[in-house]
Amino acid sequence: SGALGLVAAPVTREALGGVFEELGAFLDRRGGSVLLVTADGDERRKLAELVGGVDVEVATAASRDEAVAQLDARRFDCLVVDLGLSDGEGFAVLERIKRAKRFRGLPVIVHSTRELTPREEARLRRYAEAVVLKDARSPERLLEETSLYLHRAEARLPAEKRRMLERLHSGDEVFEGKKVLIVDDDVRNVFALASVFERRGMHVVFAENGREGIEALRRHPDVSLVLMDIMMPEMDGYEATRTVREMPEFERLPILALTAKAMKGDREKSLASGASDYITKPVDVEQLLSLMRVWLHR
């Protein structure tokens, strides 16, 4: 979510000392640094201009070898990797990061200007335990993600960049006319979310379990996004999601899993079953709407 670091409870004096050392180093630095890895020269210049600023230094690399050399030479606060590098070099950079312990805390943003194949998305999940992966396809999303991991205050960004983020966060036009399927056996939750969605111009279809959700999808092939509860009778969300992904017409349909906050492993299981993303229950409506904007923009 953008935290600078973490310390496990119960907190020891030694651990707390490490936290303050890290905070001190962060506060003493003049600005953040980003390594931008993309082969396209024009794209590289545009992205460097977008991400950079008086408080952010941007270094660039056009290939895996250049990226590795830069990573070996100095420390970066964030890495942006374009999967458009030739011969799978983008994945090779990610593999190098995963293997090296010193990169364990390095946030990695995957930038892609094209739709990723299901196989590529599955391959990316192999790195989820080692690095923070974000698929930032739009300039607004890339600016938002780099600002998050560099801890840049939005209020200090140039006016043009602030307007970009404002459009990303507050634009409800993306919801207008979209059809959303809610699959949840808690009727109260369904009606609460339906009320929020309908006020924003969305059409809502709902089902009480996974089997009914699949039937609803067949009746409404124009659904733009699915909210899939995980714990349901008859057919749970994992099985329902896997079944949907086996249907070619819904291979790329955004599916957001609704998981229990206390259940360890729900996130990994949800993504492994084919969910696009997840959000914990009880649902924070603003957080959910923000997540939906991201997936509906695609």
C-alpha cells in the first residue's frame, strides 16, 4: 500500500532502532531515484519526463544488460520495467531481482503498453512474493504508482501532474453504463454495493453463489466487471473464478475477489484461481471504487 517499511510485533529495542535508522536515512535524502527500463527511445523519454521532477532522479536502461549494470552500480528506490523488451528480457530483469536478497525491498512496477496474455500474467505472479508488481498501462497509473512508492506528496507535484491524478481518482465517467455482476450470498452486502454502483450510473446483476454467478454471466455476456465473494455455499469463489477463466469469452474479464481480512493466504489463492485483483471485507467503498476505476479503464 506504499508503506516505507515494517516491523513485526512484539517490537524489540533493536528492531525499533533499525526503524529509526531507516527513517533517518529517508528524511536525509534529497529525493527519490527511479530506474526506467524500456527499449523504445521515444517512450523512454516520455516516461522519464512523466515520472521525473526536481525531487526525483530518473536513470534509464534500454536492455537487460544495461539494467543489471545500473542495479549493480547503485541503489534505486523504485524500478519500472517494460515487458516490451526483446526476447523476454523484461522477465530476465525480474528474475535477477528475485534472486538477489539486496533487492528484496525494491518496489517493481511492471509497465506494459499492450494487453498481457494470460500466460504472461501467470508468469508475473511467480514474482509476487519477492517484489511489488503493478501493471501500469496508462501514464496516469504509472505516475500514481511511482509517486506512491517514492512517497511523493501529491500536493507538491507540478500542477499538470496533479490534474492527471485528480482525473484518475475522481473520474466517475468510467462507471457510466457499465454492467457489474456481484456474486455474494450476503444479501445485505449486495444491496449496499448495488446502491453505490447504481448512483454512479452502473447496472447491477447479482447471484447468491458461484454456480448462479456463472449462469448469470451466460445470460449477461456484456458484464464489464465481476465482484466475486470467496466464501459461498454450493460453489465457492475459487472454483467459480476458475470456471469463468475456462470460458474463452471471459478470459480477460476483470474479476475482483472479496476476501476475508483474517484468512491468511486468501490473496494468493484468489490470484491463483484467476482473479484479477482482490479487496478485503468489510469493503471500504472508496477503495473498491478506486480499484474498479483501474480495471474498467483497461
